[in-house]
Amino acid sequence: MQELLEKRREPAIWYHTVENAVSKSRSGGLPSLPEGVDWPVSLETKVPLHFLAQIDLAALPATPLPGCPFEATLPRQGMLFFFYSLCEYAPEGEVEGTKSAGNNSRVIYTPAAGADRAAPKTLPMIGHEPGKLGGRNAKDSNVLPTAHLQAYAIDTFWVPGYFGDGGAYVEDIPYKEHFGAKFQSIVDATGVTAPVYHWEAVPSPPPSHYIQTPDSGDPQKILSGLQMFGAETQWVANGKQPRNKSRVVLLECPLYAHEAGSLQFWIKTKDLNAQNFKRTGASAHFS
């Protein structure tokens, strides 16, 4: 099993939540958009998009990461801002490099950060009904809770699979094996033992990795941090097909403040290396 894990290893950048700012990287809060850069809106509805995270590129490990099968290189300076429409029903997934990209998501690159930008008055509440500022399932805020981020290089593991007899999904590395290896890699990289919380006492925003104890059953290891590159959490793979290296996960982040699931921003490798962030796509996955 260890030999197969090593074969499937894909390094990634993992964002550990910290109490105090160590760079301009953070999730939630308000974006540090420079003057002259507009708050993005949906290309379909013209409604402002929700701010998810900003990444300080000068505070990251150098890319491509050692041992990474993707020759994907980020700029060494500047900022990346990530926006998405957190409405009641997640918008359909967008395909990077197509006309649909940017309908309900946006990635903005700027050479430097600006002052924190106030949210537009027309920004809907998180979980709003389409076409409305709120709704029965809407949160009481249109801004996600702020979490400061520190970047580390970790190991993830690509696991191809297929649907076997009876419709059961089969993977060549058991889930507990590759998830456990990733979780331990985060603990080793950050040097922080995963805190333990009762399921009703998890703080908001939650830490990047923690152990949740339910009223009954075994404790669960939970990952709620942001990730760049590596093997995405939700995937559709085919064990008979080679790894697709033409696209990478530019950012994956949890949707704990909206619904249980994850959101992935995708970019073509050639666009990333050309520093073209205008053709990214995003897709949401829910448990």
C-alpha cells in the first residue's frame, strides 16, 4: 500500500488557519482589491459575487512543487482573488477556457493588494434565493467569516476508480488510507496536532484540520482548509485513463458556511503558465 501511495502522490499547497495574519492571504472577510479593479458580478444576472479568499503569491512555496506531475507555475508576486455565487442552489459547474467560464465565478489577478473594499450594497446574503437578496435558507450575512492563512506544502494522493458490479464505486487505494495519509501530511507540515471538538462546538470558521467527536460512533477527521494543486477532494476518475495534466485545481475550498461540500476553481495548465486567469471555471460538489 505504501508503494502505491507513493506512486499516486501529488504535492499541493495547503492553507493552515492561524490566529494572526502572517501575510495578506485569508479566506472570508473583505477583499483587498486595488483601486480601479471592480467587484465582480455574475455575467448572467449582473448580481455581485461573494468573496471567498485572497492569496498572497509572495508568501507561497515556489512552484512547480518538487515531485509534482504538473509543470504548473504561479507568479511569484501579486494577489489572486476568488469569487463565487453562493446562492441557495449552487450554479451549474463551469468549464475553464469556455464561454461559460465566469458566469458565476471569477478569479482576479493583480500585481499588488489594495485597501479592503466594502461589499456592494446589492451583494445578496449567503444562501440567498435566486433573484433575491435573501430567502428562507439565507444566512444573516453576505460576508464569510475571516480566517488568516499560512501556506505549507503537503502530500495529496490521486485515486482513480471505476463503477463495479452493482454500482459500487471501487478505488485502488481505500479511502481511509489516502485520506489518512493526507491528514497526517498536514499535521507533519504544520507541526500542529489536530484539535478535537464535539460536533456541536466546532468554531466558525473551523480550523484547517481537526477531529470531530459525535455523540455516538468513531471520531471523524475533518479537513476544512483551502488547497491549491494536488488531487481534488471530489473527483471523477477512470482507472483505465491516464492522469489529465492539461488542467489543475487552482483552488479548492470548503463550503461549510453555505452547505456541506467543496468548491473547485479549475484552470488550464497552459493558461496558468501564461498567467491568464480570465478563463478559469468553477464547480461545486455537495455531500
